[in-house]
Amino acid sequence: MIVGIAMASAPALVPAQVSLTTVVDLAQRNSSAVKLAEADVQKAQAVVAQTVDVYLPNMVFGSGLPAFPAIGFTGVPPSIVNASMQSLVFSFPQKQYIEAARSSLKAASLNLKDAREQVAFDASTAYIELDTVTGELEATHQQEDFANRLVKIEQDRAEAGVDSLSDMLQAQLTAAQLKLKRLHMETRAATLAKQLAALTGLPSSTITPDHASIPEIPAVKADEGKSTTAGIESAQMIARAKQKTAKGDELDKLFPKVSFTAQYDRDTKLLNNADNYYAQQLKSDNLSSGFAIQLPLFDFGQRAKAKESAADALRATVEAEQAQRQSEIQIAELTGSLRELDTMAEIASLKQKIADEDLQAVLAQLELGNGSGSGPGSTPQLSPTAEQLARIDERQKFEDSLDAGFDLARARLSLLRALGHMEDWLHELHAK
């Protein structure tokens, strides 16, 4: 019974944590950009079907029953039911239009992939930063405790006449600065939680990062593997679709089109006896069929459309090339920044280790004494304030190390995104 009560009360005592995998999945499902990209894919699929289905016969049924007796000769016998069928038989431009539609579909699919990767990047970056800020906030709380002890020690020493009033004021200033720092971090953590809540649809109060769910971000180099993203490939496919459309419009003004048509009418003499106007009696069932050939000769509108399509294709090609160049510049900048951030993270880690060693030395001297005696030229015995200052400094170096680690992780993730390896990161994330 005791074990059952403990298990039932555990969720109330331990705050629930949300893994990075859950955050990324929910963000991709909840993203408006992803939903819009999915709609574009569906539209592109419909366009492909539309361009291919022109070769399939389409049939339309109707009726032309008269409402009142006809007056005079109309030339169109009323029909109980009529049906017409039409399909494209031969067209050089249509092949180009089909290839353009398929390229547009591929571009939409790549754009959907790029949108999902961008959402995963935004969610991962915010999650890792929230995890970093959470660790720094815990260290800042510890610093505040050390600062409050420092203020108490300085107050006692000032009252005893050992230290001056300025030492006590300096301790109070340190405590106030740490309080401001803690408030700033709490605001930053709340903002990141709100950002993740907007991405995932979860309440911000339920988003607590799980550090163990964050896999190590690999250090990818720019010369390894491909250096393109789904967004750039989508732009290239859009340019290809525009080029195919322009080629189709160019062929449309040069080559004929052949279509098959068929027409059936079931005529009636109700309220309109068409036999009065013809030499022979009309049949009730009438069927006609044939091939329609369209040969362009002087279609200036189509020529203008071909020029418009060529201009669109040129613009799309230039935009794709520009996106590729911008990506190469971004990769070069990230590669240079990564070398610096890697060194900065190493320096911050070394400083944190040095601060920890200094703290251990201070604690040893306070416990055992400095061992140099009390004569002239000997090192004075450390005061209790030295311990608190050393602890505050060690926690500060720890926070600096966390900051440097996050900057390095964000830069590595950005390089993964720029090199087109974001999908590999997502696979590793789900595997973890």
C-alpha cells in the first residue's frame, strides 16, 4: 500500500518532462507552414492529373426540352437528352505541359520537406536553448544563495570592525546583480516556453526539457557530402517547370493539335415540330463524330504568351542560382564561425575547470590553513568571504561553459541545415 501511494504521488512531486522528439513531432504537425506546403502538394497532384486527363475522353450529358412552343425557325431541334464527348489525341506542347506539372509536383514535395526541416530546426534550437537556460537558472539560484551568505558574513565582519563598510556594500551589489541576472533568465525561459508552446500547441507550463533526449550534434564539415537543401532543390525544380511551360507555349504556336469529338442527340417534337422546316423527316436519334485539327497561323496572343512564359522561366532560373550562391556564402560563414565557437567552448570549459580547482584550493586552505605561518612575509589566512566568492565564480564559469556549448550546438545545427543533412539529424533524433 505504501508503494502504491508513493507511485500515485510521484507525478505530483516530479514535474513531467517533454522529450525533444515529442516537441519536434508536435511542431511539425501543428505548423501552418507545413500545412500550407501540404496543400500545395495536393494542388500540384491535381494539376498533374489535369494535364494527363486531357487524353481521356470526357463525357457531358444534358437536355434541351422546350418550355414553350417554338415560334419560327431556331435551327436547333429540341432534345430529350444529349451527350458530347471530347478528348485530345495529339499535341506536341501537351507533353511539355505534363513534364512541367510533374516538375511542379516534385518542387512542392521538396518544399514540404524543407518546411518540415525548418520547423524541426526552429523547435530543436528553442528546445536546446531552453534546456541550457534551465541549467543556467539552476546555477544562478546557487549563486544567489552564496551571495546571500556573503552578505551575511560581511555584515557580521563589518559590525565586528574586521571589514569596511565598502566590503559589505560590494557584497550587497553582487547579490543585487545576481538577482537581476536570475530575473532575466526567468524571463528568457518563459519566452522560450511560450515559443515552444506556439510551435507545438502544448501549454507552456507543461514544457520541461529533458536533457537526456538531446542527441549529440555531429560536427559536419562543408566538404563532406552534398551542399544543397530541399529548398534549393525546390527552387531548381520550379525553374525547370517554368522552362517546360515556356517550351510548350513555344511549340503551341508551331504545331497543330488533334482532338476527337462525338455528339449524340435524342430529339423530340414536343412543342416544336422541326419537320416543318426540313425537306425530310428528322430522325429521333442523331450521332456525329470526327477529328478536329487546329493549326495555328496568326495567333499573336499565343506568341505573346510564349514570351511571357520565357520571361518567367528566366526569372525562376536566376532565383534558383541566387539561392544556391546565398547558401554557399552561408555555409562559408558558418564554417568559419564554427572554428571560433569550438575554440571558445574549449576555453570556457577550461576556465570552468580552473575555477573548480581554485574553489577546492580555497576550501582546503580554509579547512587546514595556508601553512605559511604568521610571521612577516607569510600569506595571510583566507577569510570566509573567499569561499563564497570562489563558489560564485565557479558557478559563473559553469554558466559561461553552458552558453558556449549552446552557441556551438546552434552553429552545428545551422550547418547541418545548410548542408542538407537535417533529415539525418531527424533520423538520429527519432532513433534516440
